[in-house]
Amino acid sequence: MGKPLIKTLAVLFVAIGAIAICLLGYRQNNQKQYEQRVAYAKTAISAEKDSLASIEEEIGKLYNSDDRTILQKDVSQEDVTKLVAKLASVKVSADDYGIEEDALPSDSKEIQAQKAALDDELKDAEAKIKIQTGTDALFTKGVSNWQKAENDVIIIADLKDTDVGNVRENLNFFDDSAWKDLVKEYLGYADAQLDRIAKLDESFKSMLKDDVVTSEVTLDKYLSVVDSISQVRNEELKEKYAKLADSISTQMGYGYYGTTTTTTETYSDNVIDTTAQDESSWTDTETDTDSGY
């Protein structure tokens, strides 16, 4: 039995030696590959400086000025998404190359910081586009000018205070800037139009019950709502309130519904004076909201 045992041990030693040689070769090969990755990382990261500079230039083109506050009028979510993908393809970290952090080139920290800053800028641009999209949705034709506030917007017929409030709440996460002020102006226009609608609803609720006039109806109140209806921009809402005003006019014998000026011409001078006083009273109470029109 001695010879078979010696033979078995010999085979075992040979196998162990072969495994050791393989492991050593594998380790040396891994070390060589690692050194190659380190060398490649040093060259590649240095080259990525140009990529980041190019992306930074493209980000600048998203805005209408060097302060990068207000977006260009034709900037879309797709434009930003493309830049996000391009930035993500820029490899500047140790994990990107499968090497240790201390093997990175000396200027890698600076390059990584530059990439992180560009990533923050793109996130800011994406967030602004979302706010603008949400603001556009408040109006029938959206916002016509995202460079400078223009008071030509018309709220959608079913707009709610909460819709405007949601946009305003999200806007609070942004630092003060010319862009934030621009959005606030458009939200103010929406608020003003909603305020007028709310007051008209309240007036008609008091003057009509089950489509029948109530004791709350007076000529002054009627003329006030007629004047306010003429300033409603949404045609669907204007038609709705015009029909209600016509109902009151017919039941009270006030004559055909029209603008305040047209209506007062059918009455005596005393009525016109009263109407003028009432219009003044209405205007005084709505000075703030009308400024949004």
C-alpha cells in the first residue's frame, strides 16, 4: 500500500502546484488589467474635460442670458433630456473605470465637481420646465411669452384655486429670481380671473334661486355684474353668466343684456348717475384683482 499512497501524494502535489501556478498567473493577469484600466482612466478622464466644456456650452444655450435664469422660449423637456443622457455618458469616477479612488489622476476631483455642478443645472432646468408646463395648463392657450409677462392669458373654464395653488407650492422650492417673478405674475393673472368668477358666482347665487329672481336683485347689482361679465375672458364662462344676466333682465324688465355702457343709455340721467356710482364702487373693491387682467 506504500507505493499507491506515494503515487497519490505525488499526483496531489502536482495538482496543487498547477493550481498555484494558475492562481499566480490569474493574479498577475488581473494586476496587469488593473494597471491598464488605471492608465486608460488617466487618459480618458483628461479627455472628458472637453466633453464637459461642450455640455456646459449647450446648457448655456437653454437660457436667454448669461445669468442662466430664464429659459429660451423654444426649450423643451426633450432638449434637456438629451443633455442629461450626454452628461451621464461622461465617466469621471473610480467606479466608472473599476479602479480604486486613489488611482485616479490628481485633477479628477475638480472634474467630478464640474460634472456634479452641470448635473444640478440640468435638474434645475428640468424643474423649471415642469413649472412652466403646469402654468401653461392653467390657461386655454398656455402662456404666450416665457421671456416677459404678457397679460393676455385666459383661464380654462374649470380652473380651481387648488390648481393655481399647486403650482405656487412647487414654485416655493426655487430661489428668488427673475424667472420666479415671471411665473408669479402669470399665477397672479390666474388668481385675478378666478376672483372675478368667484364674485360673479356669489352675486348670481344671491340674485337667483331655482332660476327665479330673489329679493336681492337691484338695478345697481344687476349693472355691476353686467360690467364684470364684460371683463370675463373665457368665452364659455362669459356665455354662462350672460345667460344668467339675461334671465334676471327678462324677469325684472331691465331690457336686453349688454355692456354697462349700452345698458345705461336706455335709462334716465338719474339712473346713469347711479350706475356710475355703482361701477365706481365695484371697481374700488376689485382694484387688486383687476390689476391681474
